[in-house]
Amino acid sequence: MTPALDLLKKVRAEHRIHSYEHDPKAASYGLEAAEKLGLDPAQVFKTLLASSEKGELLVAVVPVVGSLDLKALANAAGVKKVEMADPAAAQRSTGYLLGGISPLGQKKRLRTFIDVTAQPFATIFVSAGRRGLEVELPAGVLAEHTQAKFAPIGRA
């Protein structure tokens, strides 16, 4: 179990766990998850951390088939500028290793933003806190348990 799954279980949130054999040579953890689980990549989301000009860490949940629009995230967060967070800071703050960072059950509660493309899906897939482990849940459930806001932060 991971902190993300412990949280979902504790709050009795609707979710399903999916696991697969992670290949350490995979170029993209998210695309690997979509491929190995036979999923539409647009329904699989990656968790990225960005840092504002004031050093605030922000969590961005965007489709694995696209990228994070840093200007859009800054706008959504009401800050001037953001850049990708230092990987060591991301791991320290979340308690997860890169490639397995879940938006759920992080050590420190960070402001979280989910790309609006998650909303039309009945369920989406995000990391469950370990490489090779995904959790499927409605985007609204994810937003509720991360106190996230939906915003157009992804770029195709």
C-alpha cells in the first residue's frame, strides 16, 4: 500500500487499483502505464510539480499525451511565473519518488490543479504512489481529496 491508497481507503472514496510490470528503461512513465494497461492515453494523467517565483510548490495533473503549460498554471495559481520544480524538492515535499508521484496522500498539502480535460471522463488514471501502480477514480473524487481546482493547464 501507498499513502495515496491508504487515503482513498480511509475516506472510502470510489477507486480501482491497477498494477503492471514497470520497465526501468521506459521513456515515459505515464505512456508506459497507458500502453501496459491498454488505456486511452488521454485518460491517463501525470503528476508534475512546479515552483512559483516565491518558491511555492504547486501540483499539476495533466494528460500524459501532452505537457504542462507553465503560463497557464501561473495564471490559474495567481502567481507571476512558475518553472518546473527541482526533482529533489518534489520528492522531499511529496514523499514519493519521481515517476511515482501521486497527487494523493502527499506528505505536505500543496495547492493542486487538474487539467480541465479530465472532467469529461467517467474516470481518470493517476499514479497510486509507485511506479507500476495506477489508481482509477472520477476526476471529481480526485479534486475533492486534493482540494484541487480544475483549470486549462495542459498543452496538447
